[in-house]
Amino acid sequence: MKRTVVELPKKLKLVLIGNGMAGYKFCEKFIKYKLHKKYDMVVFGEEHYPAYDRVNLTSYFIKQSAEDLLMAPASWYAENKIVLRKGETVVEISKSEKWIRTGNGAIEKYDKLILATGSLPFVPNVSGTKLKGVFVYRTIDDLDKIKSFILMLFQLFNSLKK
């Protein structure tokens, strides 16, 4: 008996740079339109958290948990056949050879590339912006630095009261 081997069509590789709110919304559409049937997707985000709600970032001071702000946990990406590479900044793109390189030296080839890189905080060039206790307010890590600074001031204040 002769067996017939049927080869499935190879999936294309889609790389998404940016795992902020726009990148996350693209992931939702990727799932909704069942694009995982045609593409393997890898998402690169420079932060150590999956996408989170920056609009409500101030509530992080109240909730005390980054998980409360997540659009979806890291497990959601895996469950939906999306590879999430947190804490990896893309530092180079070769459009002609279709690959990206991360700050860690990892190289990822792609067939399709999407950039959803958001913005950088603008700090005006005025005196005082480099002083200790002046912070950018954009990410969970920024808020952690502010909280740590406030805690240090509180401890210093309490030690002076004694």
C-alpha cells in the first residue's frame, strides 16, 4: 500500500515590534481574524510586562499591582499562538534581508513586519530636569522609581523625627 504525504503550506512569519496598547489591539485582531492559520507571530516589547493600560497608569499607585493594569496576562499570548518576547528592544532592522536584531543579539527573520512602537517621553531642555527626584511618568517602571523615591524620602523623614 502506497502512502501519500500531504505537505501543509508553510506559515509565514509575522514580527510585531511594540507591545503597547496599539500592539495589543493588533494581537486581538490577529486572533479575531484567525491569522494564526497563515502566520506565526512573534511580538517584541521592550518592557518586562505584557501590554498594559497606560491611560489608567495613575491607578497603579492605588492598586499596588502591575497585573491589575494588564490588557492580558503573558499566558494569553501563548494560548493564542503568539510568541511574546518581553524585555527585548529591537535595535536593528534589515528590510532587504528581512530580519530584526534585539539588544540581546537575537535575530528574528520575518516575512511581514509591523511597527507599533509608540512614543518616547519628551523632557524639555530646562534647568532642573536632571535633578534627583525629577522623573518621567510614562511606564510602570517609571512609577516604580517614583514610589521608591517617595519611600526613601518617607524613611528619611521618619529617621529625622526620632
